[in-house]
Amino acid sequence: MWVVHVQRCLSQLAMFGVLTAVAIGQTTSPPTTDQSAPHGKVLFSRDLDSPTEEKESKAKAEQRVDVGDAERSSLTFTAYDLDVHLIPAQSKLSVHSGFTVRNSGKEPLARLVFQISSSLQWETFAMRSDGRVSPLTFASQTIDTDADHTGKATEAVVTLPQPLQPGASLELSCFYSGEITPSAERLERIGAPLDQAAGADWDQVSPERTALRGFGNVLWYPTAAAPVFLGDGAKLFQSVAQTKLQQAAATVRLRLTVEYVGDAPDSVFFCGRPERLAAVSENQNLPVAQAPGVATAEFAERPLGFRTMSLFITDRAATVTDNSLISAVTEHYDALPNYGAAGGKVQPLLAEWMGPGPSTMLNILDHDGQPFEDDALLVAPMRAAAPDVLAPSLVHSLSHAWFGSSHIWLDEGVAQFMSMLWMEQAQGREVALQHLQAEAKTLALAEPVVARSSEVIDEGQSLIGASDEVYYRTKAAAVLWMLRTLVGDDALKRALRTYQSDKLDGDPKEFQHVVERVAKRDLSWFFDDWVYRDRGLPDLSIASVTPRALEQIGNKGPGWLVAVEVRNDGGAAAEVPVTVRSGTLTSTQQLRIPGHSSASTRIVFEGTPEEVRVNDGSVPEVAASVHTRQIVAH
């Protein structure tokens, strides 16, 4: 899977203290603040917030202001309305941004604090209220943070006419501009080798490539967060994840203008969504290679979802595979047929579980750097390889073309679950279970310890409120695997298809209701412990095994009745297989054991029992997820 590739890249960088994707390139000094309003034929042709008045309120550059992290972290963005103007030949980005913020802190805010990349400069701020636009004064300063590839951010401290009360919202607008070029500053600070960094951090605006991955890589839109640094534990990861979760319901809208000379750019991808650029040449009399032009695109308002805002521009049209599963922008045309063939190999599995065809194509942008994924958009290297080699890595990405949800544990969990099903189909169930058990070890390190009173000693994350990958990918896939055991393959297939086709994505509990209706079974105990709350993991053990000889089992002769008691010292309930075995002969029953409790079952067995096994690795546990005990039958 491509996710594994990401993890390998990260582990290599971690040897040098780098714990996340970071960038490389030549460092640039922040540009001198431009005293004129941003310009552009389409972007700034409207009358936007009285720029003349706003310029009068511009702050003095680098006026130092003491700001606390709590103040920086008290804002939640609930809407973005972006007018973006790009000049790739100059690496120039100019933005008029309208946005709405809510005071999600506990104290009134007399000032608001925002950050953009240190290579950009704030120009103006204004407040919208009751149909009026009022300029605001602000101070600008540079702070250290690895949320941006430069290792710094340009911070604006905006003074309000009256404090913003907790829970209240405010509509603002601002102008900012500057250059976005590759930077290795945050890597140089920790001594990372530049050759590895070059493949990890590739955000830039340039004639060769426009690629902006957003918060955590490059701050090309306004953000508000406390500084975080590489090497400081997992704080950068956590900050990015918490920001994505906190602002998932925010609405975003984009109007884009790109100035070019010669051939027009083809398409733009914003938050994973593709759109063709409409190009107009400004001088029809010049040769094509010399003629300037303007290309535009617009993305209507839509919820942001669990993502950072990303922006990619392609310079050529995509090529679609023969089976219309994959649309790729690449120069490696020799690779495309095998990508199409690999997609064809996994198509039957995805169609069987999620419906006959995808809702969109998988878009791949060929890029040699560390892969980046946003639902059905994959930015990754494309190379010619055999379809059998490519197929496993495409299952996850193609799953996003079939199935999507605003709930991240379903959106990513289903894709991970499909990868496990492919592993089971291609290599066997035992290999898939071994993979699940290996993943469970990582999950066990993150899960909370739950006291006997069912009180959580340390905090974990419920799946519906998850922000860390170990929950919304690893645990979510395990939950879906357990659901498969509880309700059966056919019921889960129907539930996934119904959920997707009927667009039942609003209520976070709707997936439970769909599965229950299809399976005709109450699953509230399961969803309460595994999805809506984080009660940790089960911790099972075999408390006792008591065999008793039977003179006759129906019309089949003598046998044994084996009573098995299972103890669960963990917080989450578990329903696991209990199997009695003798040679190749087995008898299995499902047993549900509540958290901090015991449960028992009795299994009738023909022949002489030799061993009892509890759990087969399909239910993740605190420690081992397979328990065996030999049976001494007298």
C-alpha cells in the first residue's frame, strides 16, 4: 500500500530527528511588503472591502507582540472564501481571503492571531459586520514553527474594536502576498540530509510545478495555531490532525487565476477535486510560445472535511486508462497500461463489496516525492511495473473512488479494510490475520487503560472523534473486520452499498442503523464500546476449561462437553470465536465477553478434545490476540 511507502519515508527521516513530511530546496528571504493592493485581471477586478481604507490600517512591520499559545489556539475557522492569483513564472501568490472564525476558547479575545508562511506578507485586515466593512489595525511578526516548510510563519496580531466572546463568530477579510519556493530551513535546523528531504517536502509555486499541501507543509491560507516543531514528540502530527478534525465542517470556496506565458495550464485540483482551467490568451498576434494569458477556475462552496486545503496545478491533460478507472497526469506513458490492468484486477473485489462501479475516477499526479493522498487524488511516483505488483498498492486508493464518507473513520477505514480483504484474497486468511495482529500492537500502545470501574485512566479517541491515523485507519479497519464476523459478509456488503448509494452520511450513527437493519441484529453494545466511545481494548484470558465425557451425542456415539470460561480484564466488550480442536476436527462457537467481566460457553465435541483456542486474531487485544490451552480429558 502507498501508506506503507509513506511510513518508510518517515522512518528514514526519523533517523535524523524528522518525524513528519518536510521539505527541501533553496531558502528565500521574505519579500518586502508590497504597499499596493494585490492585482490580477480576474482575481481582484471586484470592489473588495475598500482596499484604500484598509491600507491605512496596515501594521508596522515586525512590531513584536507578546502572544500566548492559548490565544493562538482559541480560534476555529468555520468558512473560507479565497480569491487566489498565481504567477508561476515568478513563484508569486496573491490572495484576498474572506473567512469566518469562532472563539472556541473560554476567554473573550480582544485580539485575533493568524499565521501564514514566512515567505508571505500580510497587507490588510478588515471586519465585516451588519453590512459594513471596517479596517482593522494589526502588528506583524515572524515566529518559529514547523507547521510551514520554512520553519517560520508570518504572524498577524489583529486588534478588535471590542472583544470576541466565547462561542461568538466574526467575519473577516485580508490581503496577503509573496513568493512560495522550496525551502529546507526547518530541516537544516535539525540536521536532516537534504537528499532525503527533497523527496519529502516539495511544496512550491513555480513554472515546473504548483503544489501546495496546506497546514503542516506550507501555510498558503490563513491559519491559527500554536507553534509546533519537528522532533518534539508527535506534536506536529497532533496539531495537524486536531486542526483537520476541528475544522472539518468549515465551508470552503475558491476562485483561482493563473497568469501564464505560452501553453496554458490544463487543470487544477483543490481539496482533491479536479476542475479544468479556462484559458484566454491576451495577445493573439504573438507566437503561442510567447503569448501571455490568464487561466481561471472556480470551486463552489463545500464542506472542507477532514483534510488540509491542498492546491495542485497540472500543465498537461490527463490520460485515462482503457477501463476508465484511473486518470493520470504523467510522462511515463509506458506505465499506464499496467496501471489500468492492475485496477482491473482489484475491480471485482471493490464492486462486490461497494457496488458495480466507482463514483469517480482515481486521479493520479505523477510525482517523485513522498506520496500525498486526498480521497480519490493520489500524488505519487508512477513507474512501469507488473499489474500483480501494482494491484496491492491501488486497492486503498481505488476504494476512495468507490466509497466516501464525511466521517473519517469510515472514509479511511473502509479503504484499509478493502486492502485487508485483498490481502486475504491474494495470500490467504492467515496472512491477513497476521497483518491485523501486527497492526493491533501499534493500536495497543495508543489505546487508553480503563479502570475496573470502567473509568478511563488516560485518554484515547472514539472513532467518531478520531484524529490520529492509528484510530481512523488501523482501529477502524479492525472494527469493520469484526463487524464482518458479527453479521456476515453478505450483510456487510449490503450495508456498505446502501450507505453509499443512499448517501446516508449526515448522522454519525446512521452506519450502525444501516448495518442493524440489514443484519436484523442489535449492535448497540458493539458500536458503543468500539465506535462512539473509546473503552480501550479487550484483555482476554482463559479462566477455566472443564471437559465432561458424554456417553452419546445424538445418534453419533460418545463425545465430550467442554465448558470454557473466558475472562476480559479490558474495558471493551468482545465477541470472539471459541474453538475446541482435536487434530483436524474442530467445533467453534462465538462468545461475547463484556468489559471487566467473565462469560462462559459449552461446546459439544465429537472425539477426544485436545485444545481450546479463544480468539483467532480477528479481535485486537491489549496483548496477545490468540489464547490456547491444552485439554486433559479423563
